[in-house]
Amino acid sequence: MHEFADRWGFGPDKFWLRGERSKEPVEFEESLGVWRVFDYPQVSEILMDDEGFTPDGTKLFEVDEETRQYFEGDLAQMDGPEHVNLRRQVIRVFNPRFMDHLESRMVEVTNDVITKLAGRERFDLLKDFVDELAGTVFTELLGIPSGLRWVFDLVNQDMNHELQMTGPEAGEGAAYFQELTSGLKPLRDMLGEQIDLHEKDPGDDLISLLSQCTKLDGRRMTKHQIINFIIGIIGAGHLATPMLIGNTMMCLDSFPDQAERVRADRSLVPTLLDEGMRFLTPGNASYRVTNKDVEVAGKKIPKDSMIRLELGSANRDPREFTDPDTFDAGRNPNPHLGFGRGAHHCIGAQLIRVETRIAFDLLMNHFPVLRVDPDVLPTYYRSPDFTGPESVMVLTS
């Protein structure tokens, strides 16, 4: 496993990519004031425990009302009955009719992009191929003109912050949140304008649906809450697909026997992608805050403590996965935690699965040979909470 990690330039901080395990299932990282949880049983249990833990990290910091408006409505940081209420309403956008339409558009766009790439000996798998597909998916999902999709790229800048969530004693929470939001003004302005248009002329899209959603008190979501909700969806989905495709491509290049196996049996594409999500988990960390004093793997953790769930490490736990450091394109079952678990299981998981399945299936149809350029190392997002490339050069011969 050292060979895999060394080849792709992964540092020692992602030790699970080298076949190594943490010394303890739970450790306190004093420099950050954060409890890190590494093993599958504990990570899974915390994800499922909505009473003992909350995803709302802002509660630990002194955040003024102006800053708070940039987070209210973000589904990823909500919990309790309101979270369940809004999630139940939003999931309606992924109805079978809409998903059939979106899948047809994905196939059409993917074939168009591949046609443009035909005859090229090399191209950037993410920038030249996946970005076009992901951009189209989200403009159709949101119901906005395709010419506005360039604004989505502003979300990517947060992936290049070397910051990570810290405990309250670090005293930098407000600065952290401000830095994450400062560059998103053009995106927020565009979404605000689109919300106004969709309220006047609603359609079968996510913005229209959110404009009609009601909270438990009967009031509709505010414009800021709708914007935050959409940015959360974009951050999760618009980035998850490219990183999953890039990571899976790197795995196939390292394990050519598995690449040949999938090319020979396309029914393995869905399990291939789940294995890519497990073996090289794009979002390798998720955060929770303790609602009360808790005990995790024998460690007593006080109320209002920050917890960093190491999803990438948990997805290599030998107690849950047979031969966890082996990349198996047909692994089944595969209960990985790449999409989370419980009440905060990724709401767009179905969309990501369809998008990535179509992408790989059509790439294999059109390119009998597709391999990572050995002379160009992929470039990665700098955020310590993610493991995934922003650029992967591939060769077609």
C-alpha cells in the first residue's frame, strides 16, 4: 500500500492509504482542540446518534447575526425535526420522472463531450470532461441558464483552503467561517436573482421547490436560507462527482486487473464506484459536536466538544471489510461511509451514482484505452478534509 500512496503523492497524514491503522480508535488532537475518531464501529455509531451529537459546528463559536445568515438553512448543519421536515420536502425533486429526464440529458451531454475529445491523445479527465457533465447536471437540477454555471466554480475555492474545523479553544471559528464565505458573493447574488425569478414563474426544479418549502411553523424559507441550502448541495454534489471519478480512475490505473474486469463486465460499474468511494474516500472527514458528555471507545468526551470523524480511515477497518487494503471492483456488500449514514446520509447520493455510472460506462465505450499520464502527477485540493484531485491527465493510447 505504500506503493499506491507514494505513486500518487499522498502524504503521511492520510496513513490509512498506506495500509496503516491508528494506534487508538479515538485520539485528542491538542493542537486543534478536536477529538478524532478513526474506527468504523465508533464512526458509524456517531453518525447514527442524533441525540448525543449534532452537525452544527457554529454553536461552539461566537458568530454574529450577519455571519450566521450565511449558514442558516444549510442542510448539512441542521438537525432535529426541522431537518427531517425540509429533507422530506426537498427529496421530492429526485422523483422518477425527473431522474429519467436528467439521466437522458447526462447521456446526451456525455456523448457530446466525448465526441469533442475524439482523436485527442490526452486530455484532463476532470476539467475537459467531468466539469462539463457536472455543470449541466446542476443547471438542470436548479433550473438556471447553462451560461451561469461558471459561478459554481467559486465553491471549489473552499476546497483549496488548508484550514480545517477547530475546537472552540482555538478561538478562530468566526475567522474560519468568514474565510469560507467571503469569495462566494457572485454565486449568492446570482442565486438570489434566480430565486426571485422562480418565485414568480415556478417550474419542476430545485429552486422552485425550495421557494415553496415551508418550515414547521408554517413560514417559508428565507432567501438566505434557500441560498445556503443550494450552496450546500452544490458543495456536496458538484465536487463529489469529479473527485469520485478522478479517484476511481487512479485506482483503475493502479490495479489494471480490476480495470480489465470491469471492461469485460459492465454490470460491475456500480460496485466499482462504491469501491472507489470506499478505497479512496473523497470526503475523508465529517464533523460533529457533542450535545452532552459522552463516552466513545472508553474515552470520556465533554459536552460541546468538536469531533472529527475520519471516514477514510473507517472505510479501511478490517473488522468491517475483508482485505480492506485490496481494491475489489466487485466488492459486495460494501457498507462504506462515503455518503455518510443516518439522518444526514447524502441527499444527492442517487444523483452522484447515476452521474458517475454514465460517465464511466460511456468513457469505456468510446476509449478502448484510458490511462493516467505517467508523466503528469494529478493535482489535489489542499483541504485536509478531502482526498481528491482537481486535475487528472489521461492518455487514450
